Amino acid sequence: MNLELGQQMHALCRELFPICRSLTGAGFRSSMDILRRELPALTMHAVPSGTQAFDWTVPLEWNIRSAWIEAPDGSRICDLAQHNLHVMGYSEPVEAELSLEDLQPHLYSLPEQPDAIPYITSYYSRRWGFCLTHKQRQTLQPGRYRVHIDASLEPGVLNYGEALIRGETEQEVLLSSYLCHPSMANNELSGPVVGTYLARWLQSLPRRRYSYRLLIVPETIGAITYLSRHLDAMKKNVVAGYVLSCMGDERAYSFLPSRRGTTLADRAARHVLSHLAPGYGSYSFLDRGSDERQYCSPGVDLPVASVMRSKYACYPEYHTSLDDLELVTPAGLAGGFTAVQRCIEAIEADETLNCTTLCEPQLGKRGLYPSISTKESGKQVEAMMNLLAYCDGSESLLEVAERIGRPIWELGPVVSQLKQHGLLVSA
Amino acid sequence: MNLELGQQMHALCRELFPICRSLTGAGFRSSMDILRRELPALTMHAVPSGTQAFDWTVPLEWNIRSAWIEAPDGSRICDLAQHNLHVMGYSEPVEAELSLEDLQPHLYSLPEQPDAIPYITSYYSRRWGFCLTHKQRQTLQPGRYRVHIDASLEPGVLNYGEALIRGETEQEVLLSSYLCHPSMANNELSGPVVGTYLARWLQSLPRRRYSYRLLIVPETIGAITYLSRHLDAMKKNVVAGYVLSCMGDERAYSFLPSRRGTTLADRAARHVLSHLAPGYGSYSFLDRGSDERQYCSPGVDLPVASVMRSKYACYPEYHTSLDDLELVTPAGLAGGFTAVQRCIEAIEADETLNCTTLCEPQLGKRGLYPSISTKESGKQVEAMMNLLAYCDGSESLLEVAERIGRPIWELGPVVSQLKQHGLLVSA
Amino acid sequence: MNLELGQQMHALCRELFPICRSLTGAGFRSSMDILRRELPALTMHAVPSGTQAFDWTVPLEWNIRSAWIEAPDGSRICDLAQHNLHVMGYSEPVEAELSLEDLQPHLYSLPEQPDAIPYITSYYSRRWGFCLTHKQRQTLQPGRYRVHIDASLEPGVLNYGEALIRGETEQEVLLSSYLCHPSMANNELSGPVVGTYLARWLQSLPRRRYSYRLLIVPETIGAITYLSRHLDAMKKNVVAGYVLSCMGDERAYSFLPSRRGTTLADRAARHVLSHLAPGYGSYSFLDRGSDERQYCSPGVDLPVASVMRSKYACYPEYHTSLDDLELVTPAGLAGGFTAVQRCIEAIEADETLNCTTLCEPQLGKRGLYPSISTKESGKQVEAMMNLLAYCDGSESLLEVAERIGRPIWELGPVVSQLKQHGLLVSA
């Protein structure tokens, strides 16, 4: 069933992949439209260019229609129609003819990855440029090159998507991802797609203790803009959150903590990954690189961590055309989904419990001491006894699960059983 | 002298070994009578069957007179008169004749330890059964078997022993052991025998800072029953305690902490064992298995740890007829006695001290700086200087001993000397 | 430049080396005169013999004019004029003729270091003695020996030097060294010489946040005497301090913490050495051996640690004639100087800072995001971003530097730049 989910998510990635997205513009909006089809609760907001957001200003809207270079032999190279990465993000429009020598400073390639088109942007200073494989760059002959970029940089809006799935309380869990990357898969279509599917799963639950807020923003400026509008409410309500980035390959699970590193989001993630993927990659906040930079900044200090598959900047295909839908797989996406799902389940299940008896209860007379035949049943009784031994109102279930070395999702049924028999109560 | 003590304890074990004990009944009482001969301060209490003790009920009293199986060839096997372990504890009475096939579900043996009779009980559900070596079981021939168990399960009492050795304060140290195991030596005659001898030693001391309470109960139900009657006083008075179990073989020293793991009992035991038996086995509270399960349960929370030789469930002879008085030795018992004795000495010595001078005192003018000739005297001066350096009223002697890496029993004479010279005072 | 400083310090050591110093007396004073020539702010104090200092009494003043042994063949050996170490410190005067046998108890040599003259003193009990190499001792022939020590032990004074270099506050950093060792270089001319040069450097600074107090005392009794006169002021004002001892060889850097181990002096020293000398020797307070014994004693409790080159009692030449000015080098002294200088710079720079923006500031618009070309500039931006991420008013710069893994001296310029742009403010 999870792999089926993985295939659905992979299909959605495939649909979104060809669209040319950036911080702003039509590509971001049409991508949002597709996500809203899957998750109607997702509403799209628009913030005008020039709006102040803390120390930042919402930039001009960028839209691009076509871009290519005509080589001296008349052939077209670096054609946007061939690959969105061929044009530097936020390139200004240009129509010109130049020598190869004059063109070179506008070209970007990776000598060490000669088959990869790099992903380059220049959001906050005016430039134009083309990206291409180093192999192709080395075939360029001297002569006159005609460059064409039909783009506009004009006052418009910055868009972001937001879905609130209400639970029993106003306290909420934040799931934040970003949609500004064109034609790359792990970083970054996996994030918004897994986020959308997590929201659908959350909607399907019979009850939710917490409310859930899914944000799909352009990276950095989008998070800053959202925070500048909602900081007080977020500081009041957010009990945990995750940045959803790099959720789709199969090579690793990774964890990046919040700034202080001991929030509920951190503890749940470490607990889940220690059981789900014992050799997971554990990074430092010093390795950060996405919107936790804003969510965890001094004075903002939201409890936001990151649970990932292969982390940005730590896999060779990162920020190149090689980060594609072969690298990201249905199983990879399903794994990313499950990891965050388990974290959410841990957060939902995490409550402080009290035993109702002094000394151990006599489980036998309640039929809770099964005839110990299999190893599994032995473990269940052991987990039950250990759970009872630590539920003294001083630590929550997540901490008890850590103490007794069992995943919290194994303890859920045990807690229910003990509550039914009146042996455990919520503190 | 300690080995002489070990021989006395071993002789007492030998006297108690043949008696058929269980949670309740005549065997428990006659064993108590022998211990009371050694320790007249030990009084025996009786609690009627059916009495409620927290979530539990005091069970019926079990007494057994004879039990055996007559084989098809007329020979007697599994005769209680041969070995107490041949009959399942709390077996109901039975007189019957059955085929081997029908007998088999009532037989217990250990294929992996073919020479051992296992120890099996069924305290809280009605059954009957016989235990035998797997070797013997494999020789049984088809045919009619006559089984005979002359036992009674009737309203009676649960007994336990209690001795209070008063000290200078009402604050007390608890020593708790259990006597319900028939014909096994490490687990469990070593515990009540070492406990009895510790009480005798405590009585012989010229002064005791703390009071000492020795409890000898049937395991689990006895501890729960005692706690249900004395919880408030115990919570008020007990500053440290030890469960005395598995005190008699020579293969290991073991430590099992209290639930929270940092009580005075834990700190004293870790300190003592780190010096007395540096490679000692350090277990987790998750490995618990005796009455610390009750003493440390939520809401009870007494500061009770366990100092053992080879820990229950961790040595091959455990709960079989192989746990005998060859396994338990005078030297083993002496070692178990000494380990707990050292813990008690540490608890008695543990006080917060203050230096009386600012800067180092001039030890030379008091003759406290010996002519440094031997390594030992060098160590003593070093210990004296280090002791003075840390006695600032902020930590107690046990913590200072840990800081300076010396066993607390080496510091006792140094503290006395420095107090005599007015260089140290109790805080 | 630092090596030039090293050469100046080495020259000063050479000038001081031949003087016969002890706890008290003319040698101590003439050595102080030389240091006062280099540091006129250094004033010399005198405390009369017999003065009470906490548990101690200022001893008689010792002065020695000549000492030697005349061998049976008329040759002079153990002549004070040849080496100051030939005479036991605080030897009482003697004129006598003895057999070799009677002389032997008064001779000190090191069989395991046959070429070294040991350093022996007997401050607090009356003795006389001579020290010599074991090689020489073995050549002594039977016969009559004439011993001559022209020394005096009379009421006089104990001297110490003190320089206060005022900063912006009364809070002060203590630098303490000792000058009582005759003709040894690492332990101990390096300490007072490096201390003198640190004071000169501190005087040359345009501003000092803290005041600095340099003490040059006779070891133990000098520190105790000073403390007995100034304890209240020191407890009020001293924020950090270092004992300057063993500052001059090239083989190691060493750290010995204060008693509690977490003062500002400790944290600054560990931070500095972890970057300056990553494999530095980290000792325990149990390994102490100089005036931190007094400064850190209970009730005194000043935040005083030790930053050293090869630590006393841990190098083979220690307390022998082999601890000379070949062992101590200009580079060794320069390294010792730099280590403490860095600690002082860290203490001066350590303040709590606050970011002024919510979320990351937009560094690009201020030109603070350099065109990332070299590895170094990459590191600077990274350090800047990490610094901003942790300056939330909860931890001081030293703790932030530890968190982000950069030496605090690299962060100084970054802090200045960010303060100029109004992005950081003192908390």
C-alpha cells in the first residue's frame, strides 16, 4: 500500500517536472494548481513585489517565455524548450550577438560532472546566463553567437500555498516545503509532493489531536514573507514542525536538528529514525541549508527540524540535471513519506501517562499475561511491564519509549489495552 | 575472618537447603525458625489468605507432604523425597493413573540442559506437574503411570520476617531478601543468609548512624504485601536499600540500579564495586527481576538497588537443580557479604564536610606530612591533600571520593585524623 | 615578531638564570629589580618574618654567601659558585669535618639521571645538604670531608611583586607566577618572564575591558600571604586568572583546570588550546602542583587555571640542573606567551550579542556576501551566517565560537563588521 502511494507520488512528480518554476511567476502558479487539484484544501496566496518582509523585500516577478543560443553554424543550443535548467534563474531579457569569448562569462558548466547541467540562479542581482553540460561547452567553436532570452522582470506577486487541517486543538504541527526549483526531483519536487500526500493522509484520519499546517513557499523569501505575516500566531501555536526537502531517493535517511536540537520535533525524529533507519545520517544545524534557517533564527525559534532522504548538498546529483526522476523513485518517496508519518504519529501519541496501581498490577488475573510461547509475545509482555514501570507522570510516552528501547508505534496498542483495563490514565 | 564468615554462611545454607519452601506454608516457617535462631531480632509476621494488597490478593497457603510418580515397571520417579524441585510449586493435589501420552503435558524438562531438573511454579492458576531431567524423561516407557501429590491449597497465612536494628536516627537502610525458593543456592538461599549475617554484623557495631531493616519475604507477593502495610513510613524513612539476591557464587559481581538510577543506594554501590570489582557487570533497570520491581514502582519509588554476584537469569544453572551448594561457596558468600557491607559503610560514612582553613593548611607543623618513604604513604598524603581540596560543603564524601578516585573506605581514617586536628568539620 | 619577542624573553631568562633565589632573601630581590627595570609598574612588597597568613607563618629570611665541600684530596666540590643547585635550599649554616659515611646522609643525587643535579629544599624543617650529579657522587673517596655553608636564617621579610594595569572596569584578570626557583628555566624562569612581557603587551593596548593584576610571589607561602591580605577584593573582582608556570619549552602545550573546571578561565583556555594546539595535554585538577592549590582552595575559589608548555613533574628535566636555557627556547617562550595572550583576547572579546533582525538578514544588499571565490571567503561567510544564527542573547561569544567550531579570534572582525551594519548589538 505504501509502495502504491509511492507510485502515485512519483506520477505527480512526473507531471510537475517539466514546468519551469522559480521564486515567482506563472510556473510556480501552474504547479500550485496541480497540487490544489490533489489537495483542494490548499489555498494560494499572493504578496505584491516590493512588500517588506523583515529585512527583505519581495522581488519582482520573473516570467520567461523562450531562451536559446544560436551557434555560428546556425544550430540552437541551451534551448529552454529542451531543459529548464539551461537558463539561469531570474535571468534578465537579452537579445545580442557576441563572440565566444564574450559569451563565456555567461556560461555555467561543471568540469567535474561533464554530463550535468548545473542549476544556477541570480535572484538578487541582475544578470543573464545559460547553463550547459561541460561536454557540450567544450565543443563550442569560435564565431558569432546570437543569444535570446525572452523574459520579464516586473512588479507582480510572490505566491505561496497554505492548507490548514484542523485537529482537536489550536496547537499545530507545521509541514513546510518549497516549489521554486525547476526540473529537479529530489531537491525539489519530492518535498511538496510528499507534503501534499501527508496532508491527504492527515485529512483521512478519524481524529487528530493537533492541527496541521502545510506551507508550500518559494525557498527563503517565501518562508521569510510568511513568517513576517504570521510570526505571533506561529510562536503561540506551533509545537513541532518539519521542513520537507529531499524526500525521494533511496540511498539514505537524514536528520538535521532544529537550532537548539531538543524540541519535540527533534526528539520525535531521532526516535523514529533510530528504529526505522538505524544507520541514518545525523547532521548538525551547522549543515543547515533550507527554510529551517528562518524558522529557527533567533527570535523566531520555532521547533522545526528536517527529516530527509539524501540531504541537499550531500549527494552528487544535487542542483544539477542529474537530480531527476530516475534518482527519485516510488520506493524512495514512500520511505520519505513513512518517516514523516511516523514522526507525526509519535507526536500525536506522545502524552504523559500515570499508572493507577501502586506496585506492579497483577496482569494475570486480567488475561494480560499471555501464555508465553513465542518470542514476540515475550516482547509484548516485556514492553507492557517496562511501560508500566516508567509511566509515573514525570516523562511523556516518547521519553518512556526511548528509555525502554521500543519504537513508540509498538507501544500504542499496549497503551490502549492498559487504558481499557484502567491500569494507565492520561496524566 | 571473612572466609570464616563465608564458611558459617555456607553451613547455614546447607542446613536450609533440604527444606521444601514456597510462597507460603510450613517450609517457609521452619526455614524462618532457623534464621531466627541465628538472629533473634527477626520476628515473623502472618497475613491471612485473601487479604488485599494493592492490586493483589494474598493466595491460599500451600503445603505438600509427599509426591511421586509410579512408572509402569513399579519404580518410583520424581519423588519429592529425592528432590524438592521434582514437584511444580503450588501443584494441586492429584491421585490418578494415566498413559505416558496423557502424562507428558504435566512434565517439565530442559532439552538443552539434560542433567538439570527445572524449577517451575504455578502460583496463580491451578495446575499440577512434575519436573525431571531431560535424560530421565527420555527413558520413560509407554504404559500406565500412577501420579500422587498429597498437597493442600487452603486458607492460611503468608509469612514474612522482619528485624529492625536501631541506629541514631529514624532514617533507615532497607535490606530485603526472599526465602520462597526450594533447594536452590545462589537464587535463593544466598540472599536471606547473607542478609541475616549482615544484620548480625550491624548489631555488633558500637554505633550506627542509620537504622537498618531486614525483610525476608516471599518474592513479589511478600514485598507487595509488606509495602501495602508500611508504604508511608518507608517513603518517609528509607534513605537507601538493597535487594539481596544471588549473593553466593564466585564468578561475578553485578549491579542493577534503582529505577531512576541516581539514588544514594546506586551511588554507593557503583562506588564500592568500581573499586572492589572493577570489571563488575552493570545491568539496566530493564533487566530487573526481583523485588526492586515493587520497591521502585511508580508512586512507591524507594531508593533500592541490587548488588549481586552472578545475576539471576544470567547464569546457566539459574532456576534449576544445578544451582546448588557447589556453585555457591564460602568465598562466594563472603564476597557478596563484603560488597554490601562496603556499601553500608559508604552510606554510614557519607557526610558533607568543610575545611576549616582558607588555603591549604600547613600539614607539616602538625606532623601530618609523613616522611615520604613508601608509595603507600605518598598515596595517603595525596589522598589527604585531595580530600582537603574538595571538602567545601558542596558535595558529600561519596562524591568527593569519586572525584579524587579513592575508595571511601580509605578516606575514613584520613577524615578522622583531619577532624582530630580541627582541619575538617561536618557541614 | 613573536619570535623576536621570544628572543627578548630568552635574553631576560639568561640574565636572571645565575642569581641564587629562594623563598626569601637577596636573590629574590635582585631578580625582582631586573623585572622592575622591564616593567616599572611592578612594585615590590615586603612582609615581615613571623607574620601570620591563614594557617601559615612567614618564615625566616634565608641568605647564602658561599658553600662548598673540600674533598680529602683538597679539591672543592659542590661549590655554590659553580651551580646554585649544589646547596639545598634553606640550608642552615655549617662548618664541619666529617667522614664520607657521615656526609652521605647530607648528599642528594639521582641514580636514574646520573648527569643531573637535583633541586632539593627544606623550607620548613632545619637541615643542611648538598646536591650533586650521581656520577660525581660515585667518584667520592673515603676520607675526611670539610663542609662549609655560610648562610643565615634570620628574621627579615618575604617579598613579592605586583603590577596593576587598569582597564575600563574594576573587574580583573589575575596573572600569577613565582620567582623562588634558582637556576632552572622552564620551572621556573619562564613564568615570571612571560608574565612580565604579557603585562608590557597589556599596557600597550589602546583599551582594555578588564584590569589585569600580575603577581610574582614565592610559591605557596607567597600566594597564601597575598591571599590573606587581599582575599575579599579578589573574590569580588577576579573574573579569570592563570598561574604562569612552565611556559618555555617547545615540546607540548598543557592545560590544568581550576578546581570546578568550568570558569571563564577554563573555558577560554580550552577554546584557545583546542584551536592553537589541538593535541594539547589536558590534565586534571588532581594533577595540580602550583599556586592554583591556594587560589582554588575551598572558600577562596578564584577562577584560576593553568596554561603551560610541558607541565611540571611531567618532563624528565623537571627540578634538576637539566632544566636549563637549552630546554627553554625563544620559540618555546613565544608559544607560551601567545597561548595566554589568546586566552586574554578571548576573555576581552567574550560578550553576549543579539541579532537585530528576525530571520536571516539580507547580507547581499549590504555587500557582506562576497563573490565566493576562495575557500577562505567561503569560510568567512559561513562563519558570519553561523554567528548570526547563534547570537540570540542566550550565550556569550565564547560559547557561540565553540558551537560553530571557529576560534574566537577569527570572529572578532566579523562581529565588528556586523555591528557596523547594525546587524549585531551587545546584549
